[in-house]
Amino acid sequence: MVSSKLEKSCSFLVATDKAQVSQNEIRTALESNDEDAKVEAMQKAITAILAGEQFPALFITIVRYVLPSENHMVQKLLLLYLETIEKTDAQGKLLPEMILICQNLRNNLQHPNEYIRGVTLRFLCRIHEEELLEPLVPSVISNLEHRHSYVRKNAVLALAAIYRLPKGELLVPDAPELVERMLQNEQDLSTRRNAFHMLAEHAQDKAVAYLFQQIDRVADWGDILQIAVLDLIRKVCRSNPEQKGKYIKIILALLQSRSTAVMYECAVTLVSLSSAPTAVRAAANCFCQLLVSHSDNNVKLIVLDRLQELKDRHRDVMRELLMDVLRALSAPNLDIRKKTLDIALDLIDARNIDEVVGVLKKEAMKTQSRELEKGAEYRQLLVQAIHTCAVRFPDVAAQVLHLLCDFLSDTNTASALDVIYFIREIIQTNTKLHDTIIERLMDTFPSVRASRVCSCALWIISEYCTRSAEEIASAVEMIKSCLGPLPLFKEREAGEEEEAEATSLPIPIQLAAARPAVLADGSYATQTALPGEAVGGAAGSAAAAAAASNVPNLRALLLGGDYFLGAVIAATLTKLVLRLRELRALPPASINRLTAEVMLLIAGMLRLGESGAAVQAGLHPMDADSRDRMATCLRTLVGGDDGAARVWLEECRSAFAALIADKQQREAAEAKQEKAKSVAQPDELIDFHHLKMRKGLSKVELEDAVASDLARATGLAEAASAASNRLNKIVQLTGFSDPIYAEAYVTVHQYDIVLDVNVINRTGETMQNVSLELATMGDLKLVERPQTYTLASGAQQSIRANIKVSSTETGAIFGNLVYESTGYADRSVVVLNDIHIDIMDYISPASCPDVQFRSMWAEFEWENKVAVNTAITEPLAFLDHIIASTNMRCLTPPSALEGDCGFLAANLYARSVFGEDALVNVSVEKLPDGRLAGYIRIRSKTQGIALSLGDKLILKQKG
């Protein structure tokens, strides 16, 4: 890691996998008269030098045989060669032989061909030796007036590079004046941009004067020059904030530019400089325009990120532009649509809810087209968005109810589930829609083919179908029609021939060429949906498959082995009969007849699950839980226990009502907490902008002045908080007794880490060539090597290092501080403490529906199982400790965690900055001796987050 020689700066790299050639081969090719051979030899020489080879004897050969060449390619390669070789000795003095090339460079700068002049001027931009550049300065200045723009624009770059050197002001003392005079008469866009950028860097007052001199023409300038103007405005406003009012008007004018790059830069600059509503509104309008007009999906995602930031800081202004943001839903990319919906859902209020729901309805209707790419996934996003809108604003539920009910029969089960969960919540919270929902649900139910959707729909019908005996009776008839006629299968009769035995089951599972399906519990089942009577042979199988859609939905699912649905059907029928008894609206004979029919249906389902013929046909036997549930239903229908009837008819709905009430309470508490965030200090200045002096101020300047005052008044607490957080992230790298003391402040951004290392020389001697040498472990990559410094006795220096992050994984940064001191022959090394990058910096609490959590839990393949080993004795206290330690959100509602039963199970969820999901399940119980036992399971799609989070839990769970 510690090299014996300091690394030199390199301005270009050449990748090669070819074997290195010898110096003699290159010399022979260079001495030939073949220009192509010289080109190839020069390329080989440059590649070898960049790879670390040293060809000192080659320089004289190149001076003799390459320097006189008139070939443009050879001359270009000659300049690249001169760029790569060492031009100074160990003491930093210019090598004597470099004088040989100085005259050649001067001749190139006066060459009649503009290409030779231009590439030579570009070469001078990367030369840092003042002795080499000093005799060339007059030639560079003369090229500022060359007839060709290619020469002029490179001459400006070369002059700026020379002026930027430590002794640049001595070499070209009047460089800013020369460039300023040139800029007044220049017509070429690239040359003007380079000249303006040079003035902005080295003579800011001259650049500002030129800008205001040409202020009426700025809107007509080219895009690269306009971007240079924006760079200047940012620098000036950063150093002199009081002047930003007059610059904001320039930015507002540039917002009308035809270049999308200029528009984006204008909007970003405007938001960074001002919080005035007019400025923010103009920037947001610009972002919305880019969102619709630009075709690149990456640009749209970046613009949506900027709109997300605006939404967090200027919510009222963004509400006015909500409909413009929703225009981004026309993009075919699913990520763009999802991000757009996330922004829109945070901005809806009572004034715009009707318009938003109207847009969502139109988009949902478009998803029914088969031509739409990823229509099912997009429909699911829309259903979830409409659900959120209807829960927050119940009055809009009636507008979307009929449309959403059409999606219950959707082939995408996830989308249909979202719809049925929406209906279940709305029917509980919005009693006005009770009759409409039940009527629409009973009309749609026969077309529903997903088992979980059927289960939820049956529960809704059993709980909320209570208004009249006719309604209940029609619900029972609907369920009977969906089950079909009894028996569900034919009993096998003795003496039947083999052909008859082959058709003993109405749905021959063997004949149905269906793939095994994975059920929710992880078991396998064979999916079939064939008609009631089957015939043998291949022809019979084809006919059965063709008529599969004619099988009633509940019958098909039962014959596919879904006995849990059978238990739900039994419970639904039982509740409906009990409600009929409670209403006493029908004669006892009619109620008894209906009870008998329901009991017969339940018995038929029990016989199907216990039938040997069904098992032989490929169905698995009925599970004990479903069998017990159906038996309980039969006992309830036979007996007359009023207590049991009350449990069936009242307790179920009251439990669901409590669940919804708890959810609403949690959402209200979160909203209240968000709203209660302090936005102003108790002793802040109240500024009445109506009383502010308006002389010479435009509306934007006035608003900006007020917004700036407000920011100063409210920003004190934020600054204090930021300062305290900064102190918490400082890592000490060396000891107090080391000759050089270092500490680092670690800033974790989304995709990179910035180390600000503060180094102090604690000795009485000057330290030379102080360099920070770093290495990384894990998915971390050092972007660039920090430069070297010289530290006087007691002096300090801040060194910045950038590290790229590619995944959510715990990593480590380690390294040395290397320096040279007087009186020591070798370099001294101070080993630094390791810096551990915590996974907690990458993940943040997030929320997701329980259905989505279970789906991801079944899908993710990486699992890390951590045994509970803690000194904490209470399960709930242990869960709180885990939540605080892992920066995750508990999805299990607090009401489900109440009580003291000795065990606890909870789900935690977080999302990383890279979009990765982290799922955690905590299952603990309290042992008789008072200790806690159990497991914490972590699941994720990638290995890194599962292992890193597991290591964090092992360290933190002790308590």
C-alpha cells in the first residue's frame, strides 16, 4: 500500500491486453520512413509508458525522427507521448532535454494548419512546468486572434490553464483583460463559452459586468453559454447572497430556453437560491414540462426526484401543479408511474381529489387493453392509489366502486386482492354504500376465479348481508349456484368396468395437463377447472378442457383441492342461516328447509375431502383444520346455543371494526406527528411583507427577501441539530500521542461516502508529502487518490476522499497516513483506525401492506436466522430494542402486541436507498426461568443485506 515513489497525476489512460514490445523494436520502427509504422510504434511506446515501462533512450530517437514529421496523426501522438513522459528530475527541475521540444511547440503554435495549432494548445492545457510554458506565452496570446474558431477556443483554454498555475499571474498578468477584449467581439459559441468561463473563474467582476452588459441578449445565447451563466450565478450568490434578487430575474428569463439541459439547470438553480413562491412555482412548472416533453426515462426519474424534494419543502405550491405531475402517467415505464403516484398521493386534498380520482379512473380503464405493457402491474398500482384516495376521502368511493368491481375477476390475483380489500374496508367505514356494494358484489362473484378473492368476498357477504330475508336468501342461492349440483363427485359402484371407473370423478385430474401450483402455505396442488362429467381418452380430455369455463367457480376451486375455501363457504352459509333465524322473517318450515340444504352442502364438501376416489384421482386429503371448521358449522346449525350464535354474528365484525379503527388511529397519530413538526422558533422575527419597502423591487425580489428572512429565522434549530449530528459522526483515526493526529467526519449519501479527514501536525518539524492512503473492504470503491500536502509545525489540513457504494452491505475503510520529515531517510507511516460503514446508514423505515410482505417473504431466497440471546426479560421491551437498533418499522399493529401472554411475534420492514427490501420476523417467548428464547429471521433478495443485518442484530440484541 505504501509506495516508494509518489504517484504522478495522469490525464489519460489506455487499456491494452497486448504483450509489451521491446525498446529496440520501437526504435527501429521510428527510424523507418514509413509513416504508418511510426504511428503504430508511437502507440506502442505510449501504451508501454502508461503501463509503467521506462524508455529513457527513446526520447532522442523521437526528437530526431518524429519531430520533423508532417503527418498530423504522428504529431498528435507526439504530443500524447510528451504528456506521458517525466519532464522533471527528482528535485522538480525541468530536464535539460525538454528544451529540445520547446522550439517545436512554438513552431506548432505558428503552424499554418489550424489542426496542429489546436491540438498543441490543448496539449499545453495539461502541462504544469512554468519553465516550459514561459517562452510559449506570446504564441498562445497571438492565437487568440486566429481566423479559425477551433484555434481561438483552444487558445482561451490554454491561457486559462497557464493563468491557473501557481505562478500564472506572473506568466500572463493581463490574461483576464485579453480574454475580456476578445469576448466583446467573438462570434463563435464555444469560444465565447470558454472565455466567459475563464472570466468567471479568475475575474468574477469582469464576468458579471459582461453579463449585465449583454443582459437583453442572454435568452438568445447558445445552451453551453447559458449553462456557464448559471454556474456564474451560483458562485456569485453563494459568496454574496444579498445580490441574488437581480440574478433570479435572469434565471426566470432562461427558463424559456429551447434547450432542456438549460431548463433543468435553471429550475435546480432557482430552487437552490430562492424559496419565494413565484420562483418555486416557475421551477416546478419547468420540471413538469420536462416530465412530459422529454423521452428519456432516466431524465424523467431524475425530474421526479426533484419534484419529490419540492413536495417536501413547498407542499402548497406543488398542490397547484398536481394535475401537471399526473401527466407523467402517460409514460410506459412502471417505475415512472409508481413514483408519480407516490408524489400525487401526498398532495391530494379536498379541492383536487375529484380531479385526481377522475384521472386514475381513466388510467384504470386503459389497463383493460391487452396492448398495454405490464398492464396488470400498472392496474395494481392504480387500485392501491384509488384505495388510498377513498380511505382518506370516503365521498369518492361511490365514483370508483363500479369500475373496481369489474377487476375482481382479473387474472392478476394481486390486483383483484387489492380491490376486494378496498371493498372490505369501504363497506365498514362508509355505511351509505352498504346496499350498492352487496348488490354489485353478488353480481360479480360468479366470475371470480381466485381462491383468496373468493374467500374475502364470501366473508363480506356473510357479515354485511343483513338488511332483509330476501337479500340473505338470494346470497345463499348465489353460493349454491357457484357450487353446482350435488354430489360434488360420483361414488364408485361395485362391478363397474374399468372404462366406467375411469369416469368415476366428474373432474379427472390426470387428464388435465396442468402444472403443479404452489399454495400460500408452501404445499403443492394441481390446478384444474374441467366440467362436471368427463369422458375417457384424449378426445374427452380436449372437450373437457374446452368447456372448463363452464364450471362454477367455487366448484372448480374445491375440486382443485382448496379445502380452506370450503371451510370459508361453510362459515358463510352458517352465518347467513343464523341471520335468517335472527330476523324471523320466514316461516320456520322455510328456515328448516334452508338449514337442511346448507348442511347437505357442507356434508358434500366433507365427503369430497375424505373420499378415497378423490385421493386416487390426485387430490390430497382434507386437512384437519378445515374438517374441524366444517364440523363446527354443522354443530352450530343443529344446536340452538345463543352464545355460539352471538360469536358467529357479532364478534367477527366487531374484531374487524377494531382492526380498522386501530389502523385509522395509527394513521391519524402519524399525520398529527408530521404536522406538529416545528417550522418556526418561538422568538423568530415576524415580517409583514406588505410593510416592507418596495422601492425598486420586483415581486420576485420582494418574495425572495421575505423568504430569506423567514429561513434565517427558522433555520437556527436546524443548524444546531445538524451540528450535533455532525459531532456524533466523527471518528478518531489516530492516537493523541502520534506525531500526526487525524479524525474523520463520515457523510453517507445515497450512492457514495465522503470522508472529511482533519490532519494536524503535532511535531515541531515540517512534514512534507503528507498523503492519505486508503483501501476498502466490501462493496466500496475508492474513487480517487487524495493529493499530497505539506504541513508546518502545528498546522492542520482537511483532506477529502470519495468512496463509491454499490450495494447495501457493511464495509470497512482502512489505511495509513504517510509523510516525510527532515532528518529521516525513509517515509514515516501512521496506521489509522478502521472506519466501519454501518448498514443503518443505508436503510430507512418503510411500510408495505401485509399481503405484499407475505408475498416478498415467500419470494426472497436469502434468509439469515439469528437465535435470541439477550438480557432483556420482557418480549415487548425486546421488540422495542430491536426496532430502535435496526432502524426498521414494525408492521404489526400495537393492538396485536398488547397484553402479557409470554410470547410475541412481529414483522419489521425497511427499505434501502438502493430500493432493496429488508424483511424481519421476530418470534420470542418467555421461558419459565424468566429468560427470552426464540429466533429473529431476516429475508432479502440479496445476500449482503441479510448477512449485514444479521451481524448488526447479533451485536445489538444483548440490550
